[in-house]
Amino acid sequence: MSRASLRWHARGAPARAAWRAWARGDVDEAERLAARAGERQHAHLGFLTSYVRGDYERALAHHEAFRHRYPARTELDEPVAHALLHLDRPAEAYAHVQRRRGRRPMPPDLVSRVERPLSSEIGQATVLPFADHPLAPYLPAVDATLDGHPVHAHLDTGGTFLVMGTGRAEALGIRLTPNGREHHGTTRTDLYTGTAGELALGDVVLTNVPVEAMPTLRDEQDLVIIGTNVLQRFLTTVDYPRGRLLLSRRRDPRQTADHLALLGDRPELARIPFYLWADHYMFARGGFGTRQDLNFFIDSGLVHLGQEDGSPPRQACLYTTARRYRSWGVPRTRAARPHFGVDEPIHLGPLRQDAQFVATTPTRRVPWSSFGGVRIDGLLSHSFLDRYAWTLDFDRHEYTFRRPGSGGATAPSGTP
């Protein structure tokens, strides 16, 4: 959100306090304060706070109130379209975007979502073992079939539905259309869109799956990635210690019970609320050292390997700028390194890990520094998550972490 937009909205002390809470990632506090700050703040922040929690119907109701009072304002146009897509209402998203764009061409990915609607079928709770692949210790994959072609599909919550290189898409027969530019990591690159006819994950079948393709995904990065929006179709558990992916139908009590039974009797370590911006950007509260008020982008696909002082190579669990590390107390000379070990604990909610390994971005500015005006402090990835069986519940917007195997992760305070 631009400073001009914030100035327009944040008139008066209650409004300023509400927007500051939003920028900090205090979603509940932002909603509470907005209710006291007048109709404008209540409608705008009511939309945003409901939207990131996945309460899309409530968000759309707030938008109606906002739109009727301020029809010329455009800052909610894109998230409204995403809300409708999350509700599997692509025709309504198309009509909304068309009204706001006028004569300008429609985004090709949205056109495809209307012409070839996404669907998924899952007959029972399904277990998919991790595939044997050189990247499996750092970026797990499962066996899949894509338009009849066997592939390894790597799990990466930093991606949307299906993500791959342009060369791979063409080899698989997926027709691509230019769709602007996007970031691959910190690199700006051309983006293309397409649709895969069928993605099969064992007995789970998705049809008309959106594809994003980038020319930078080539050579050692020539991978097929299934991202957050595929996992979002299901109740999902990435069981890192036992090397498997569990999928079951959302809002299906029988399949949920079967899913939980597959996890056995491992007790829960933590339930942590998460928020979702745009199509796939999940973020949650975390910490570094004494700071417990940070917001981390949960991107399981970071593969940054490094070593220091002759020790074996390690995968970084956290990725951010040198400036952030320095603000958290890391000495300047250490924070300037491309990667380094840290003595300070790293947190996700109440979960804590010590003696971790982190990486520094090569640029001072990163594309994920803000989601809708919420400050994002860093990217938390696989090398933190892989200690647990990690369940993603997109109905509750909640992560559940279950007891890990051996190796470095500790339970939150009060956990036996």
C-alpha cells in the first residue's frame, strides 16, 4: 500500500493506530481498532483482515460497503478478484475485473480460469511417499503424472498451482501465453501462463490446473513445482520425518478422521494461525533472538546451501536482508555474509529452534517485503519446517505441527 493511500485512509488517531497495527501484522488488533475508527476504516480494514484469514464472504461484504461509499478507489480491486477465485467463482472474478478495467485487455490467466475451470477429485485420504530425487533432502517431491507424462512434482509453498520452466512446459505440450513479468527469487523475469489438462497425484486428480512458467527455471532448476494453491484444495500434511505427503478432502469428516489416523499418535506441538495474501503468499508470526513480533513468509522451496569454517554444507532456514539481521542484533560483518550460523533462537509461533543456519539476500530490496501493507521480515523455509509433520488447514487457516523425530527442534514451553 502506498504512502498516499495510507494518508488518505489514516485520518485521526484511531485510524492511524489501526493502520499501524495492520502494518505490524497484528491482524486482530487492526480489526478491533478499525471498528472504532469510522465507517471508512471499518470497511477497508474489515476487508483486509477478513481476507487474509480466509473469510472471503465476510471480506466481500466489507468491500460492498467500501465500494458504495468510495466507488473510485481501486486498491481493493485485485484482492477482491483473488477472494472470488479462492471461492472457486472465476466467472464472478472475471466480471469484477472487466468492470474495473474497462477496455483494457483481460489478464490471460484469468481468461483461462473461466474458459477451463479448475476441479479436483479425491476418493479417499491419500498417502504419497517422497520420491527418490537428488534434491529430496532440500526440496521434497512426489511422483505425479502431468498430461500423461510421469514427473517429479516438488513441494514449494512459494509457488502457486504448477510452476515450471518455459522449456519444460513446451516439452510437456502446455501452450503458453505471455503474462507480464514476475520475480523468481530476487530476479525479475518474464512470466507466462498456461493450463495443464490433468495432474494426477496417485488417486488424486486435478483437471485444468493453472501453470506459471518462467525462462529462469532451467538447467539445475528445471523442476516441476506444485505450490500452495494445489495444496489448498485439500487438507494437507507434509510429513517430513516420515517422508510422505498426505491429502484428504476438505470439510469431509470421514476423510479427516482417516487423515488424522494416518498420523498415528504423535502429539501436537503447536497450532499456529497463518494468513494468506493474494493467491499463495502465506505468512505467520515468528521471531529471531529476543524479537517475537516478526512476520515470516512461509516459503518451503528455498534451496540455499552453504558452509562455513570447513563444516559440512547446510541448508538455510531463514532468508532476509543484511539490514534486517543487523536490526536484530547480528554484527554487521556477519550479516554481510551470504550465509552464516546463528546462536540466536528462531521461532515460528511457539516453536523454537537453536543453532540454525541462515542466508542473506544479495539485494537490499526484496519483492516479498510487504503483503498488502503488512511488513514481512523474512522468508522461513524447509530447513525449519522439515523437523515436523506439518498440517495445513485452509478452512481454519491454521498450521498444526506434530512432534518431530530426533534433531534439534524443541517443544514450546509447557509441552511435555
